[in-house]
Amino acid sequence: MARDVETFENRPVTMNRHNNLLEIEEHMYILDDVKKPNVFRNMFPYSEVPKIPFNDRIVPHNMPKDIWITDTTFRDGQQSRAPYTTEQIVHIYDEFHRLGGPNGMIRACEFFLYSKKDRDAVYKCMERGYRFPEVTSWIRASKEDFKLVREIGMKETGILVSCSDYHIFLKLKMSRRQAMEHYLSVIRDCLEEGISPRCHLEDITRADIYGYVVPFCLELMKLQKEYGIPILVRACDTMGYGVNYPGAVIPRSVPGIIYALHTHAGVPHEQIEWHGHNDFYKAVTNATTAWLYGSCGVNTSLFGIGERTGNTPLEAMVFEYAQLKGDFNGMDPTVITDLAEYYEKEIGYHIPERTPFVGRNFNVTRAGIHADGLLKNEEIYNIFDTGKFLKRPPVAAISNTSGLAGIALWINNYYSLPQERQLGKDSPLVEAVKTWVDEEYAQGRVTVITDEELEREIENVSKELGIALA
């Protein structure tokens, strides 16, 4: 015991430049090279639903001044759907550049390098000459994979460095020390070539944070100091186990993970990135939490397309940023609608109708009472000015519950009528269309009236009444 006290007493007192308080580092984090894997069976009993235990250890908010988005649409996003063509990748990349704006809010896009199609797309995107999004790659911790990075001339590459014992012991069949040494050898190869590594700490929400993750990241920071090249750390919530609840136990605690990486492993804010999955409906919340507790970057995929339940949706984080910071910092959110239309019409990908911001029905109301409110003032039932930010004004779907208000709202928005020409519930045209809708359902119809049907009926009634909408 006396020896421990002496060791502690000899540790230096330093000033924390963030909170201006003196501190003593109480712990030395060294690799715990266990003989058997620690799979946290108390938290992850495979035959039961995972547990979320608490110890009420709270870490402080520590959001960096600058935060940003990175994207994996062309990597993780391609693992769960038909591969994009080279032309599609280049078009989407161009749109990301437009969406990210002049301040480069979408900092990077990562690419596979394994197929000729992917390599062709990388070359074409690099030829665009955009500063942002930076074209980056992703490889396994393999010297063979690294040859591809070197041949293409990438400035940065992601490297898979799985960090949970599920992967180290059960998949790689290695010990923690063997895995760490293997990873560090490939990372050193990158640094020798002047390439910045982005270390993907796969399955971090089932990893031993202080027995493996922090000691490993401390080694990364030593290499960074030796070579003078930034080493990025991506915390990958591969299975979506992360939670944002204050006082939750690591490794499930997102605040605890980010705090450990920054405070105890010494990884700078701008070199921490969060990568989440949506298995438990927490992808967006966890990504935002990572920002709040010290990660500058959050990694996304367009429309959340990705492995299993998908990744953190890019479009969601655009609006999370605006809510946290008060503006878009140059981002153009209308590009999100352009991308959604491109996916539907050109790629043939169906976006579920109720997907926030991009689904066909995300701001569609079917209730007559809601339509009445929207007709009087759209702020009552619309989340924000969706016409301004997404080129999607609120609309009403017409059925037997829409009422006069729903029909008036539909006509005003569908025909983009200016304020002075907008129709109210007392319009003869609205009343005539309402009569036709009621007759349809009186005859046994059970489906929503389509836009095409409404357009035909409105055209006929307008001619009869002598009303011009165009």
C-alpha cells in the first residue's frame, strides 16, 4: 500500500486547460492481456435481451467548437444493397460537395478499393479536385490491402482494428497483445508512407475500454508524436449497443467512451469520430451524444442505408447540427430532396414513405383536423418551413377523413398558388371536389385518392366553374 501511495504522490500536478483546474492523473492505463475473452456476459446474455446497467458515474459535456459530418455511403452503405455504378457514385459525391457547402461540413467520403468499379469511382471523384469531401479509403489491417492504398495515392485510409474480445479472441483467434501488435505494424506501414491512418475501433460498445481500447489508443498517440502525422480514431458502435443515458456503464455508455478516448487516451477532439448503427433505434441520438461529449466527427450514410438496420442517416445529422448550432454553417439542405428524388427515379431505390425529411409522406397529413390547422397556419402541424429547407411544403393526402380543409390545402400546395390566390374551405371548387371524394368512398372505396385522380377531377371541375389554377 505504501508503495502505491508513493507512486501516486510522485505524479505531477498539471493544469487542465479546458476547465482551468489542477489535476493529478490517478491511473496508468496499460494493456490487460487477459487469457480468456471478456465478453461482458452480464450485459450481453445472448439468450436474453441485452442489459443497460448504471453506476451513476457522470462525465461532463464537452462539445468541440467545430463539429462536422463524414460519410460512408460508398463503403458501409454499399454492403446492404446493390452496388452503385461508377457514374452514380460520382453524381452522389458531387451532391455531397454541394450539400456540405463552402465550409466543408461533409468532411470526407470513404470508399472501398477492392473492385475496378470502386477504384474508377475513386479516381473520378479525386479528379473533381474538391477540398471537401475528402476522398478516403477503407481497408482491413492487412499489408496486402495496404498495397491498394499506396498504389492509388490516398492521403488517408481507414483501417479495421477490431477492439472487442468477441473479435480479437473469437474471430481473429488472437490474444489482445497479438492483435495490438498486428494492428500497430500495419499502422506504422501507413505512417512510413506519409499516409494518415483512421483506426476503426470495431465493436467498441462490447470492448474492454480501459483494459484494451485506452492502452491501444495511447500507443497510437505515441506513433502520432513519433511521425508527426495525425491518427484518427473512429469509435464504431458496430452492433448498435451504445446508449446516451447519463450514468450508464461502459462499454455501452457513449459519453463514457468519448470521455475515455479524449481524457484518458489523449486523442484530440478533432481526431475522434463516432460511427453508429441503428439496431436499437439509437443511431441518431448516439451520434448527437458523441458530438456533445467531445467527438468532432460523426460518420453517416445517406438515408441510413447500411448493414442490418442501417447507419446514422446523413440527412438526420444535417438537421441535428442546425438544431445544436443554430444554423447550417453553409450547408444546403435542399440538396437532400434532390438526392432523394435521384435515388427514387434514377437508382430505383424506394425510400420508405414515412422516413423523416425524405419519405414521400414525411410532412403529409391525412387527418382533416390537422389539415384545417395547416390551412390556417402551417406552423401548427409542420415541423419547420419544409418548403424553404427541403423544397417540400406540407401537403394533405386526400381520403374520406380529409374534409374541405384537406382538399383546399392539397390544391394550394400542388398548384403552388401564391398567398393572394389560395383557396379556402368555402371555395366552390373545393366544395365540388369534396362532393366527388365523398361519392368515391360512399361507393366502397378504401384507398387514398391519388394525385393523378385529383388532378383530373380538379381539371374537369375547374372547366365547369370557369376557374383557372395555372
